Amino acid sequence: MVGLHDNVRIDSKRLWSTILHSAEIGPGKSGGLRRLALTDEDRVMRDQFVAWCEQAGCSVTVDRVGNIFARRAGADDSLPPVVMGSHLDTQVAGGRYDGILGVLAGLEVIRTLNDQGAVTKRPIEVVSWTNEEGARFAPPMMASGAFAGVYDVDWVLGIKDDDGKVFGDELKRIGYAGDTLVGGREFDAYFELHIEQGPDLERTDVHVGVVTGGFTTRGMIIDVHGETAHAGPTPMDKRRNATVGAAMLIVAANDIGWAYHPEGRSSTVRILCWPNKPGILSDYAQVTVDFRHPETAKTEQMVVDFKSAMTQAAERANVEMEIAQTWGFGDLNFDDECLDLIRRSSDHLGIPYREMLSLAGHDAYHISRVSPTALIFSPCHDGITHNEAEHIELDYTVPSVNVLLQSVLARADR
Amino acid sequence: MVGLHDNVRIDSKRLWSTILHSAEIGPGKSGGLRRLALTDEDRVMRDQFVAWCEQAGCSVTVDRVGNIFARRAGADDSLPPVVMGSHLDTQVAGGRYDGILGVLAGLEVIRTLNDQGAVTKRPIEVVSWTNEEGARFAPPMMASGAFAGVYDVDWVLGIKDDDGKVFGDELKRIGYAGDTLVGGREFDAYFELHIEQGPDLERTDVHVGVVTGGFTTRGMIIDVHGETAHAGPTPMDKRRNATVGAAMLIVAANDIGWAYHPEGRSSTVRILCWPNKPGILSDYAQVTVDFRHPETAKTEQMVVDFKSAMTQAAERANVEMEIAQTWGFGDLNFDDECLDLIRRSSDHLGIPYREMLSLAGHDAYHISRVSPTALIFSPCHDGITHNEAEHIELDYTVPSVNVLLQSVLARADR
């Protein structure tokens, strides 16, 4: 179906060796990675990625929030590029593949085209988005969000980590405060390959997931205001312990997740209390929660339920609560034409696929606002992710990379 | 009744000016203090205290955990000293008087004796115990505990703060790693004057509290072990979020406090979660709780109730929990003879007193294990404490300091 390059396949051993090389940069404690955004480990990985791209003949540009674009010229280089990518940063105790597969598969596609001496009509780019995980600087998917106009660039540059270090300063420190404008240019299409982060592909022995959309996700940060007091003498009815109010919110969010089980789920990923010290009741706490459900209306109802629980918890703990920040993603559809191209590429290669929804956030969500976008999943062992034990096998990973290759080629020669 | 010095009174203006001077060292944000143990602020306060003591003719020694002893010689300097004291460190957002009053009142007693040219039979000492608050290095009352043999000295020296800084290193850094052995010497008696940290004295317009004992307090640190996983895809029945287990413990502890209200109370002062980051469920959490009741059996029952709640919470959150550390204080009586001396001193001065229990922990608890000990309370405005708004008035504070003076004099001339 596809065109001139029907029989091209990626070099799976080269891809795997590239992934293993990445797995040595910022090793975790038990086989995974700790490569937080804008750390020295991130810098070493970025330098390596840029070197690989330049060795592959690409021209590399970096934008003001540190997103790296490696470009393989097209026959008509004035046309918008077909872009592949994901992210190279990890969670604090993350795996070797989350995000990384998508970037390094993109590099492998370019290397394969070089091997073939292929010339595509449109340019092809690989992008590594800065700080997808949000593990060091919240929120997650920050730099793809800035690219898509969801976040203001200066706001992103001013965000601080838990040690008070500023995103923009750290970006400069590692040498990736680029001068290219963030966003404002056209992609022909954006394809992101990512591990599933769930067990369904492996369980059904299908190696390609065509992601048609996401679970609707709504997240928020709640500030809880109480009053400091001595932990001993203060009688129960005079206490305004922010930690107790925050704990009630966490339990309520968890109960709501169970009420919408098995489709729905809720998470509390973060609680901060102040002063959080022996002998004193805390006067301030902050809780980060989110709610996910495949049906948008159900997610919205979970939020309504939670707000009602907030009111009760505030009264019961004798504290004040307010929602300080909200976000949402997942309730949108990817591009029909791009999705269909993935289906046809899979068919062409004789690789079965299944349609699925993503439960996690991905840079592709943001990019879908400014470009035709599709997300491809490949299997992930036991669905374990955001964990050093995250694991994939080469033989069930290669099919999705070849689907990516065929889809990008078809799109670039269109 | 008392002896040679019946008509001696402290210099209240000098005492107040000394307290105000202390209130300038490590100022907080709203009139209180932030003078955490072994910080630069603590060093400046210690230097000032030592200078004041030496100006008052005292010889100063510092023990291996940084406790400072200022000694006014007695006629028979081979006799065990009568000791007064408390602590000069504060909470992270603490008041100007908690602990500080007890140390500086002791200094004022010595200055008053100097004014009189008084010679006492026994030596008199003022002690400032290191790190009573435990706000930076847990547990609280650490250095008086080491003095009383409750804690091992090397264990104390090895404790780390939240930034990983070591107690012993920080003590050296500020110049207060003394060479005197910790404990192992006799006190004739120990008198601690402290603000009440409750509203009862003020409410009843009584200015001296004779503290006969304490609320029985039982505290513990619970470790919660779950598993990291992606906050999105993981279904509710596969989650092992340590933060959720910890939150259930906090809510349970709070409910138990209410079940024993008004006499009983419970506190959760501290929760730590790891990694506590966006996008990932935490695999480890730590919660610090305590339970207090005037009746020891009731406090013990609160702990039994809590352990039962722990079992339920561990099952409900699908995590493991274990008690990592426990402590207790308050279920002991102070020395009858010392208490009676305080009563008689108050009567002699025509100052009404009331008997009471302490709800908070004090260095005096530990010292009561190795010395006849008594604790005197003076009023505290609205009972507000461990809060920058902590406030006392000179006119209702001076009576307790004169009671301290008379009691110490009587004991020292015994």
C-alpha cells in the first residue's frame, strides 16, 4: 500500500543496543533509571542523543524550554516535517523504556532511512520533549504543553523544584536553554510510540496498540489551611491540624476511586505538610489528586463527589481548603487519518493490532492540539511501569517500531 | 520559713530585658522565633547565654551532647548542685518564651544572688538542654534524655535531620561539642520553670502551677510499605499506595482522639512519603502520632485501639505497616519534697498556686529519673504555644520566678 519503501525494516539489534546504552545513563538502584529532568544525568543523555542525531546527519535545534528537534531534510525541505518523539527523562525510580522507546525508535527510523539512502518528500524530525514526567518540576508534560500553547513559556521557565531551583536556571546550567521559539511552527503530523503502561497488549498477545484517545483525567492540587499549635495540650475541639484535613481528602479520593472501580480510578501522588515537625500541629498542607475514567461524564462526576467530600473534610478537621491548581487531559481524539495510517501500516506488515485508550498522560495529548497526532502502544511486561522493574522484550517491541517506520514514511512521501 | 534570704526578689525589669534580647536572636515571621537546634541562630543564642553566665561569675561547662551548665559555686562546692533550667531552642515557628523562660529565669536567680552577695551552702547551676523541641532532630527532649541515660550518647550524636546533616557534626560546627561526660553526676535537685502551654492558669487568674505529673503520652512512628506504580493505568485493586495507607492511619488516630475527648487527645505531627511525586504511587510513607490522656490506662487503651485501626488500614490500602519507633513520657510523679518546697515558697510569698498536670513533654521528665525534680508553670496567654503568637505578661510571670528563687535558695541552704 504504502509506497517506495514497502520492504524496509528497522535494525532491531541496533535499536536494542541504543536503548541499553541509554539505560546506563542515570542508573537507578535496581536496574531502572533515575534521570530527572535538567539534572546532570539528563544532560549526559541529551548530549548522547544529540551526538547520535548528528552522526545520523540530522541538524539539531533546541527551543527555549529545552525541547530538542533533530531534522532529516526532505526533498522539499520547505514542507512541514513529519515528527516522531517522546521524552528521555524518567521518574525518580523509573524504567528504561517509558518515553525513551519513543525517542530512540524515532532515531532508529532515521538511521534505517539513511541505510536505505532514502529521500523523503517531506523532512522528518525526532523530538525529545523536556520534562514529560514532572517528577522534579510539576506539572508533567510541561514542555510539550508550552509547545502547544497550553502553558506560557515564561511561566514554565520560572517553575521551581522542591529545593527551590528554577527550571530556567537549571536548563541553562545543563546547556539546553536553546534560542528557538517554542511552538509556532507547523508539523505535518506527530507520531508518538510509547510502552502501554498497562498489561492488555501482553495479555492478549497483540503487539501494536492503536490509541484512539485517553481516559478523561482531571487533576488538582488542594491547599489546606489550619493553625499551628502544641501537639500536646491543645484539646481536640481546638485543633486545626492541616495534616488531618489532608489525610481526610486522601481517604475520600481513594474511596471515590473504588466507587467507580473497575473503569475509574483515583490517585493521591503527593502530600506536603508544614511545618511537619515533632511537637507541633501543621498549619498548611497540600495534596495532589487525580481522577480518571474512560467516560468524561463519569470523571466529571468523580470531581463533583470529591468537592463534596472536601466540604465535609474541611468541617470535620476544622480547616479551610481551596483548589489551588487544576488540569485535565485525555478527553480528546487523535487524528483519524493518522490513526488509519497506523492501522494500514500494521495490516501491510501483517501485524495484528488492537484499538485502545490510554490511561496515562502523554506529550501526544498536548501536540494533538496543534498537529494531526497519533499514539502507538507497544507491550509492557505485566503492565509494570513508573517502577525500576519496568520491562519489555525486543521481539514484541520491534513490530510497533516497524509500524512507526512505515507510517512515517507513508506520511512523509504523501 | 525559708532561711536567710526571705526578702530577696528577682529584678523583673532585668529578666524582661534579657528575654527581649533573646527574642531578637532567630526572629520568626510574625514576632516569634525560629531558632532550631544546632543552627547558626542557636549558636548565637548559646554564645550570648554563655557570655551572660560568665559575666555573672559562673564557670561554664558543656557536655558531649551540647548541654550547657553554668555553675555558681557554693560554700561547700563538693556538694551536689541545685539545678535550674530548660531549653533555648524553639520550634520552626515558635514563641519567645517556651523553654527560654526557664533558662533565663535561672540566670536571673543567679544574678539576684550576686546582687545580694549571697553565699549558698550548695552550688547552684543553670542548665540549657540541647534540642528539647526535636523540631530539627527527632526525638524531642533528646539531650536531657541522654543525660538521664534514656538515650545512648553515640546514638544521639548520629541522628540526622531532614537534609541528612548529622547531629554530632552540626554540634561541632557551632562549637558546642563539649568534652564533659553526659550525665553520671548527682544533682541535689532540679527545678524547671516553664510556661503552662495551656490556658488554665490565666483563666483562673492563678500565677503559679505546681506540676505534680503529666498526661501519660505514648508516641510512635509507623512505617508504611507499598509499591510504586503509575498513577494512571493501575486499577484500584492493584494499587499499593503507601500514601493512602498513611492517610488512613492519620484519620484513625484523629478519630481515636475524639473518642477520648475531652480528657484524651491524639496528634499526627508528621507524614513523609516517598517518592511523593506527580505520576507515581508512593511505596513508602512514615507517620508520627501520639496519644495523651491523664489516666495511664486510657492512654494505653488508645494505643490498643490504634493498633487495631492499623491492621484494618493495612488491609484496606493493601500495604504493610510496622511500628518503627515508640516512646512515652508523663506517667511518673515529680519529687514530693521538691513539690512541697514550691508550695511552701508560694505560701511564704503570699502567691496562690494550683496543682496541675502537664500535657506537654519537658526535659524535667527525663531528669526526674536521675534527680529529685519539680516543674513549675507560669501563665501563658490564651494557652497559645508552639506558635509565633505565644505571649506572656511580666506581671503574671514574675511570681513564679520568685517562687523558683525561694525554692532554690531554700534547697541550696538546706
